[in-house]
Amino acid sequence: MASKSTNYGNYQNYLGPNHAPGSPPAIHVRDLRLSVITALGFSFKGRRCLDVGCNDGSVSTQIAFDFEASDVVGVDIDPNLVSKAEDLFSLKASRVRPSSDPSGRLVDYYPMSAVLRHGRIPASSSAASHWPSVKFVAADWVVSTDPALAGPYDVILVLSVIKWIHLEHLDEGLVNFFRKCSTSLASGGYLILEAQNWDSYQKAVRPNAAPHFAKNLERLKYRPETSFTQLLQDEGLNLCATSDQLRRPITIYRKA
């Protein structure tokens, strides 16, 4: 595992063996979780999405460019990770063939060598209109009142971050988080959740991980394996699809 943030308990390069065997994939490799989600028959196309705990922006960027979401907002508590996300988006956007080309837009059209030689296309340029709308915000979404994060969203993704939200904000904060997900979704919107199991919580407070959460762990009554589905249902979010294909289950809930 790469370096961690002792302030927040989250990790940089937080991909790899927790989701599937092997090392963290290169930035051009599609995230396996997104492939699993689409295999369940789910489509991001034309939808406004919020990626909570967006980390380095890999998922946010992919659902925008590769899965054709109309708008994507990535939020992470760690400003250093948000900076990495903005850099990744800039790189990806600079490789897109402009829509002004007779053949239309094509992702990963320009090779990396062209970007290195000629530089990146500024996101504020007139050519930017063919790019998907993507922005990143440094904030704790659980308590944030930033209007830029208000929604409503068609999709909210919470991938391998719920443990840290739970440890930081305790049971009451978890309930408030699920409630905020519900109120921030449009009618018929979807919450996509990849939850860590209780064993992962216990490992999180080890001396080499995030020991500052140890006392909080002792106060938690809710468990991901037994409590989350009912808590979400209490907020009007009903389970509609699940996959155990990867090491952590992916569940999709729909707002009634």
C-alpha cells in the first residue's frame, strides 16, 4: 500500500488487491468496478454523477470520458488527492480528438508523446466545449454546505470510502450520510456502494494504518454486513442490484 494520510485515514493509490488481484492499474486501464457495474446493466451515459471520496480522480474521469456521463463532480476530503484528480483530468482531456473533427470526438486519440511535446489543452480554452463537465472539490461531503456539491444527482458513487466516513463521523454521521445521499439524489436516482467489511475496519486502526480511529471503532454499533441495507431502506433507498464478482461487494440502491 502506498503512503497514507494520517489526518484523514484514506490512502493514495487506493486501488489494487482490495478490489481485484494484482497491483494498482495504470491510469489508462479501466477500473474493474466500473466494468462490474455496467455488467449489471447499469449505464452512466447522460447522467449527472457525484463521486464521494474520489481519491485521485480515476473513477470520476473514466465515467466522464469512457462511460459518457454528462456531468461529474468528484469530492475528496484530501486536497492533495483533489490536486492529483485535476491533473489526471487535464491529461485525459488533452488526449481527446475535438468534436470539430469530421470524425467526431475520440477518447485517447492523441498519444502521450504529443501531450509531452506540445503541452496540454487548457480546460478553459474554446475547444473545451466538447469535453464532459468534470470538476473536483476538496471537502468533507458529509458536513459540507458548498452549493457546488448540492445536486441533485442521478448517480452517487461511494466506492471504498464508507469505512472512513463511518470511523470519522460515527453511527450518527453514517445515518446522516445516507440521508444526505437520499436527499441529494433525483427521484429514481441511484446510490452505488462498495462497502468495506468489518474486518477491514479492524485492520484500519492498526498502528501502521489509522490508529487515531481506534476509540471511534469501539463506539460503532452498525456493521456493513448486517445494518447498512436497512439503514438505506429507512432513507428510501432500496436495493436493486448486487455483485460479488470482486473481493468487495458492489451494491446499487434506487431512490423510490
